[in-house]
Amino acid sequence: MNAVTQPINPAKLVARQQLALQDPDWVRWTLIAIAIGFISLFICLPLGLVIFQAFSKGVAAYWSALSQDDTIAAINLTLLTALVTVPLNTVFGVTAAWAITRFDFKGKSLLTTLIDLPFSVSPVISGFIFVLLFGAEGWFGEWLIVHDIKIIFAVPGIILATLFITFPFVARQLIPLMQEMGNQEEEAALSLGASGWQTFWAVTIPNIKWALLYGVLLCNARAMGEFGAVSVVSGHIRGLTNTLPLHVEVNYNDYDVVGAFASASILAGLAIVTLILKTALEWKQGNR
Amino acid sequence: MKNNFFTIIFAAVLAILAVNNSHAADIKLLNVSYDPTRELYKEYNPVFAKYWKAKTGDDVTINQSHAGSGKQARSVLEGLEADVVTLALGYDVDQLYQKRKLIPENWQTLLPNNSSPYTSTIVFLVRKGNPLAIKDWNDIVKPGVSIVTPNPKTSGGARWNYLAAWAYALKTNNNDEAAAKEFIGKLFKNAAVLDTGARGSTTTFIEREIGDVLIAWENEAYLALREFGADKFEIITPSLSILAEPPVAVVEDIARKHGTVEVATEYLKYLYSKEGQEIIGKNFYRPTDPEIAAKYAKQFQPLQLVKIDAFGGWDAAQKKHFSDDGVFDQIYGPGK
């Protein structure tokens, strides 16, 4: 051999680079197996069990459990709660994200922290806050009784508690995105003569719409599934103030296993639909 | 497009509100009750509605709310608009007078038998074959026995459980209070789970299969046997227990506001009728009507029953045992 270095085969170089980036097969397959095993054990198995229990006494029993008055009332209340809280929190979330990413003002970091508060406080505590405020022995209790306004142990209390719990979802999705985007595009639009409103609809919304929809989906999922805070303010009146998650508990404690799992299957179904929509959104976002 | 979206949501909200209000024409009563009465009132409510319809021609719908007795009393105090309360013990009902004057002071004299249409007692539920050979209270405080009972702070049944054990300990220790306290301490040291209500404890014991013995309402134990089969569980009746008198009351302040005083009073009075007492017996409560009680007596085991009067009434018992820093707090808590 002479001193001249032998030219390296380019194909080999690529292979070596790939090797450096990839772990051996057994590592890869072990990791994949662990991930799949974990998901099947902790997500698919319980979900399957819910469906299995719901149909354990046949389709007829499942259907009759779902068509009970109390179950229908629980479904209605859950839908009503989501229909009120999700649009409100969408508006609040966009407003908050806009304020935080587009303006400079004192107390901005405090506001950002406050938005996260519902995430960091236990839902039960969130419920108690409303009892302390609006309960008959609470701060506004006297006034509410005198004016015959019912908040706690009625639909308004349930909506308020859900509103509080689901507040961060939309804002949390939007803030990082809008911070990253900066405001050059909006400034350009404004300098070209667009009004603030036009800029918002024509420039901002198209940029944030996927993140916004994603936030709305998460917000909706939590609004329908919230248990702790709603449990505290509900009063558990059957057919009146039980949302679906509370109804599941009532049925379970009534020894009505099919009823409990039938209601749970609806919640699980909602979760699955949400997941599919979320995946579709992510796919669409990735292919943009 | 955005506008359409909001119109649709608005319409949907209105539609749901309309559906919810469509049957608001009839009389509505809210019965706020404790945990194990779920099946009792589920059977009683339609019977009463039929009786009231025949008597007055009016439709009445009774809504139910169930949870631990202490928790339910709190909810009513915090604004849950109960027309009637049917709770586990007198102290919880009395709070409605003490704290907010929602009921008259003499509420317990307004209906027969101290306002208790049914009584019950406290027994044990064990797994089939009674593997630990539990016969009486002294068997369940032995080391290694795992007990399921609700939390006396929130559950009425749990307070009856506690006092029954206390009464037994006093009797077997020549009324020595220090010995009784030690006995109760051992009992709660054996407690595996303290649920907030009696029904939570029952599902813990039966469906989650935790514990060797469930201290339970007699009616709750017999109901569990009927629901889940006598091939899985056994009821052990101790030599001595407590006469539990769950009282009922019209929450006059709220019922007056709702205009339901008359129907609410009749709702409770009808519990004392032969028909009401039959339903009570069928659901394993002890009827107070002597004739119906005799008819259902054979479904229960005989035992010695101590009355709450032996503790100086509920006020004294509550103060001594279950108030903050009371005996229960002294024997049960972090690091004890």
C-alpha cells in the first residue's frame, strides 16, 4: 500500500452514517414493543373493558340503560355545558393569547401565570372556590338567596366550574405559536391599510387556525369529562344536576354495572372521536 | 360562516333548555338523603306519587340526591334546595336548625317515633365461610384483620358503626372509658379504607374486594347479599349493637318558598302508613309499625340494642367523639 489514502466507497459512507444514527435492531424492536405493550395495557385494555362491560348483558340492556330518563338528562346537561363553555373559552383564549403576545404591559407575566392556575389547582379545590363564593353560607350567599338566584347545586354552578377548569386549553395552545410567529405579518397588513379587524380575520386567524382548533378540541374533551370540580358544585340531583361523569358514579354505586359502563362508553366514544379529530388535524397541519 | 356557527349553538342551547323545562308543570320535590336509601326511595317514590295523584289529582315528581349523611347536611346548608331531608342521624338534621334555622327547633317531635319512620342497626359483612371466624366486635380489633368502614366525619352510618363499637367496649370493660378508647383505637388501626359514604364502603368491600370485614348498616348488608348472592358473603350479627334511628324532616324554610309544605309533609307521613312500612320492611329496614315489624322480624337476627340516649343524645355524642379534637381525632389521624 502507498501513502495515498484509498478513496472511500460513497455507498459505504452513507451506510455508516445511517448506522451511527440508528440503534441496533434489537434495541429498536424492544423499545417499540415496550411502547406498544404499555399502550395496550394502560389504554386499550381499559377501553376494551369499558365496552365489554357495557355490552355484558347484551345490546338490549345497553340500549335500555342509555335510554333511561336520567341518562338522557345527563347527556343533555353534558352537551349544554360543553356548548356554553367551549365557545366562551375560545373567545377568552384568543383574547388572552392576543393580549399576551401582541402587547407589552405591566403584570403580563402575572397574567400568564394566572392562566395556568386552573391546571395547577386540584379540581376539587376549584369546585370549593365556587361553593365559598356562591354557597348559601358563602360571600354572595345572602344576596343570592334574597334575589332567588341559584348558582351552586344548579346548572349555572356546573357551567362556571367547567369554565374555570377548561380556561387554559385554548390560550395555552395559542401563546407559544403566536410568540414564535411574531407580528411582522400583521404589521405588514396594517401598514398596507388593513383595519385591525381585517388583519385579525385575514392574517392572524389563518395562521393560528390549526392550533386554535386543537385547543378547542382539548377544551371540549375536558368540559365533557370533568368530574372533580363539577362533583363539588353539583348536589348530585338525579336527572337534574348530574353530568355524564357523575352519572357513571351514581350508576356504579347503584350496583347498576351495565348502566355505569354504558354511560362510560359514551364518554370513551367522545374521547376516541376527539383523538381521531386531533390526529386528522395534526396530519393536515403536517401536510400543509 | 362564523355567524352561522353561533346561531346553531344558540339554537341548540335553547332547544336543550326547552326540553329541560317541558315537564316543569307538575309538583317537584327534592329528597336529599343518605347513601344506602337509594333502593328504598326508588321503590317508595312512585308509590307515593300514585297515592298523591289519587288523593289530589296532582302529579308529583320526586328527585333524589344521595351521599354521605354529613356531607348532605352540609350541602343543604350551602344551598341545596331540599324540600325534605331523610338523613342517617338526628345530629345532621339538627344542623339545619342550628346553623341556618331552615327547620323549626322542635322538628324531631313533628312526626311519630322521633321522626324516624324506620330503624336499623349495625352488623358485619364477611366473605363466604367467614375465614377469620369473626363473631363479635372483639374479633375485628385483633391484629391483622382488615376492616372497611366509612369516615365518621362525613358518613352517618360510620358514626353509628363507631358508637356501636364504643357501646360494646364499655359493656365488656365495666364502663371503663380509657379501655373503650383503646378498643376504638385498635379498630380504626385495622381500617383499610375510609370512604365518604356507606355505599362507597360497600362497593370497596364487594367490587374492589378490599378487607376482611365490612361494618355496615343492617339494611345495606342484607341488600348486598340480595344483589351479589349469599354464596359470596355472610352476615354476622354481633351480640350487641346500636339502635340506629334515621330521622326525616320537611325543610320548612325551603318548602315554603317552593310552595310544597303540604305535599312534602304528606310524603314523609305516608312513610308511616302500612304501604310505606311494607316497602321499608322489604328493603331490610326495621319497620316502626308493630304489625309490619312483626311480619318482617324473622329476616333479622336477634341482638341487644343500645339506644343513642345511652350516650346522652346526639349532641353530646357528636361533641365528645366527632368534633374537632374529639375522641375520633385523638385516636385516628396522621402518625396514630
